[in-house]
Amino acid sequence: MKSTNIALRGLGLIAIALVVIFPFWVTSTANPESYLNVMITAGTSAVLTLSLNICMGYGGLLSLAHTGMQMMGGYAIGLAMLNYDINPWIGILIAAAASTIFSILMITISLRATYLYFGMITLAANLIAMESFRTALGNDGMITEIYRPAWGGVDLSTRQFYFLTMGILAIAYLVQRNTILSGFGRATMALRESTDTASALGVSPNAQRVKIFAIAGGLAGVAGAILAMQGSFMSPEIGDMGGGLIFFVGLFLGGVGTLVGPVAGVALIAAIDFEIRFSGAYRTLILGALLLLCMMVLPRGIVGTFRASRLGSPHELKEEPDTSGEEIITISNGVVGEIAIEAIDVVKHFGGIKAVDGVSISIKSGRVHGIIGPNGSGKSTLVSCLTRYHQLTSGEVKFFGARMPKTPHKVARAGVTRVFQIPHLFERVSVRDNVLTGMYLQERYTWIEAVLRMPRYFISTRAEEKQAAALLHLVGLGKKSEIAAANLSHGQKRLLEIVRAVSARPKVLILDEPATGLTQGELDALHNLILFLKNQGLAVVLIEHNVEFLMGLADVVTVLESGKVIAEDRPEAVRNDPRVIEAYLGRTDISELMGE
Ligand code: ADP
Ligand code: MG
């Protein structure tokens, strides 16, 4: 694995070296200017494709307005030059700002839209922006005489402009990389995988979407500024989505949601496009066929396919990472027996279905609170009410005496995390990254600090990685930290999901049927983990069908039937309660169910 990484780094360095010597090499050809311009265009495309990758590949936001964002940047710099003679260097920043604002406007009006509708809204915004420039500016929206920056009082030559473009491409790549490899990036990917899970980890879905789209907009605006200065004009056609297909082809060819995919894809497209530049009408046909072929043969793109291959994917570690074990993990210091969550007469009706019908329950710190009941008795609905995934029909939920916050991510921030009945793991990322994602609320650095790799980023990240290793060690997943979560067994995935929830350092942990499908060894690991958490002062809510497993852990058990509490007591007492036995009768033998 190490040697492949070194080989990849080597390839990257060779590519950078080629980019640097290229302008000196082309001076020996007949028309160096045209070759340089081809490369500048490719560099601009790569910046735009990076932007597209951030919002679509990592953020899961289908943007059909990327050419529009680019156009917005181009007009911003062009109009500022025409009207105010601004310095082009400042113009680049103005372009970034204008496009960022355009993006924020688009996303704030469409936060509630689903994937496809969101795409449609961006497409409409794009068309409106194009038409606005066309009608408002006259001359069909065409503006000209956009000039290039100067250096030492002299306008940049094409060769210098080439280096400027490549420098901006390098910066755009670093912005993408440092964003994605930070807590901010992990929160973004969590949101792409599942809004519910991201909220359970404390990520505000709306705020995160706005931020990610704003960053994508800023980068696209810079691409627009370069484009405008290179061609010295801007027109509404730049915003045409048809011309934007090339960026999608590049992104898919290279690999959506990979760091180098966008750059590699655009480089390849540029090379192919250069080869076929005299093919006239066949050009679009060839590019279209390429996209189709790529979708069919390499759906993950070149980089994605390599990463997923044996060559490119990390293996199990030979030795456990060095951790000093449990002593470095302190999760919570709740006062044992203190009431953490108090639900008073909670009612949740779905139309005519009384899923939860007047439940009062007290969850205490340092205790394992078991909840059992037949299928459909309202267990999952009850915890979704406590964590605000459902709005209550009536009733009240308190958290340490105060009112429970009103949205899922605020509940998580207050200190309640949950593991859903249906697995919600981030399958595509590594086991370690799954745990790190859970630490979102502990991160003490801003996005800027992550992008600039400032000290707080390193300090925080090092501490998180150490903790992640210790937590994984605790459940026997220490050796697996580098591999993709998708490659774990079902039981290991379940354990990992719990570890991820724990890593948020909650005061209350809610587990909805965590033991389903676990082997005996995994059940033991889960048992020990829950005991460990309880001894750390956590309140653990354990919904379980495996009654034997639950009875061995719970301090108190609540039994639900048809949305109502029919018993609540210590495990031994519940086991012998006639109402409980009756609730289970006719389904299966109670003593068998209770593990006797
Ligand atoms: P349990 O977790 O105890 O198996 P649930 O809480 O999932 O039970 O479901 C309780 C009842 O509420 C069931 O009758 C179920 O069909 C119904 N229910 C749960 N969620 C919804 C929903 N989102 N819309 C409509 N009915 C629901
Ligand atoms: Mg359930």
C-alpha cells in the first residue's frame, strides 16, 4: 500500500513538472500562443470541475448552474473593470464574491428541494441569470475589453498568464483537499449519505448545505474571472448549460467524489479534445460516446476505480495501532441516577395510527434503560419523538430539567446521540473516518483554519485520531481502521455505528435494536462496550428484540404495547409480570423469549 502511494505521488510530481516546463518547451513550436491558450482553458475547466466535485461529488447537491456561476464571476470582474477600472487582482476576488452570493441565493431558496428538484431550480436560476444579463446590458449582453492583471507595471504575457492559471488551479485543488480532509468535509459527506445520520451527529443540514454551495460558488467565480481575462470578453453564452456538459464528462471520467479525479479527468478530456480538434461535427459525438462508455465501463471514473481496486485500497493493519487503551477515553461525567431525559405524556399519532399513546419515561445517567415490546408497539417512534425526528402530537420532553431542543441536530449538540434501527453507516469511507465524522461536535477549528492548515487544525485532528484508535480498539476494530466500512461484516458495521455515535461524547446514547444479526463474539463486545459507557456515567437507552441480551444489561426495563407502557421495573420483576407475559403470549413462548 505504501509503495502504491509513493508511485502515485511520483506521478503527481511528474505531472507538476510537465506543467512547469510546458511553456518553455512550446516556444520551439510554430505557434506557442495557441498551445498555451489550450492549456489555460483546460486549467480553467479544471478549477470549475473541482468546484462541481465539491458540491456534487462530496456534497451530493446536483448543480446545473455551474456555467452560470462561472458567468457570474466573469461579469462581476468585467463590469467592475468597465465601470470602475478596478485592478484585475482585486477583480478576481470580486468575481469570487459575486458568484458566492449568487450560489447562496440559489441554495437558500431551494433548501427543502430533493436532489432532482434542486437540480431543476439551479437550472432555472441559471437561465434567469443569463437572460438578465442579455436584456439588461444591451448588445446581447456582450461586454469586451476585459484586461489582464499586470506585474511590475507590465501586463502579463500569455506565458505568465498560464502560470497564474496553473497557480490558481493548485490553490483550488488545495482548497478542495483541505476542505474534504477536515471535519467540515466529513460533515459534508455525512450529509450526502444521509440527512438523518448527519443530524444525529450534530451537523445542521441547512447550514452545511449553504456553506458547501458557497465554497463551490466562490471557486466557480474565480474560474469565470480567468476565462473573462483570457478571452477579454464575457457573454451570456458562457453560462449556457450545453457548454457545461464537458465539465460533467471530465468529472465522471476522472471520478466523482475523489480528490484528483476532476483534474485527471479534465486533463484527459483536454488531451483527447486537442487530438480531435479538426474532426468538426464528430467532436461532440466522440465526447458524448466517451461519457457513455465511461458510465458503462467505469462508473466510478479512473481514480475511483483505482481506489476501489485491490491495488489502491488499504489493507488490514498488521498490528494494532498504538493506543494506551481505555484510559484516554472519558466520555461523560454524568451524576449517576440523575434524570437526563424526562418524557411526559408523549403522544404521536400518524393519521389514525396511535404509534405512541401517552408515554412517560425517565432516562437516568449511569443506567442502562431497556425498552421492549412486540413489533409495532411504538419503540422506535418513541425515541424519534425524544430526539425530535418526529414532532409530538402532544406531550413534553425535558433534558436535564430544561426543554429538549426542537431539531435533531440541536438535540445531538445538547448531548443525545442515537443509532438507528436501520443501519446508516458511511460505507464508502474508511472505518476511521466513520469514527472521526462522529467527532464533528468536538472540532475546535474553523473551515478557514482547516484550509490554511493552521495549528489548531493539527492539534484537534491528532487528538481525534488518537481517540478514534482507542475507541476502535475497545470493540476489536483497531486493525480495520484503514479499510472501507463496506468491507466489514454486518456485526462489525453495527459496532462501528455505535462507536461513531459514542465518539460524539454524548450524555445519552440511544441504541435501536443494535444486537440484530450479531455473532456471539460481537454480542460480547457490544455488552462490554455498553457496560463501559454506563460506568462512564452515560445514560444508555437500549431497545432490543434479543431479550436475553437486554436483561443481562438493563437496570430498568420499560415494556410497550400498542403505544402504551404496560410495565416498568427491574429486569427480574418484568420477567414475571403477568401483563408482560400476556403481551408476548400467542407470539412465542415467553420463557424462550426471555432466554430461560
Ligand atoms: P417498533 O419500533 O416498536 O417496532 P414503530 O415505532 O416502528 O414500532 O411503529 C409503531 C407504529 O407506528 C406501527 O404501527 C408503525 O406502522 C407506525 N409508524 C411508524 N412510523 C410511521 C410513519 N412514519 N408513518 C406512519 N406510521 C408509522
Ligand atoms: Mg423499531
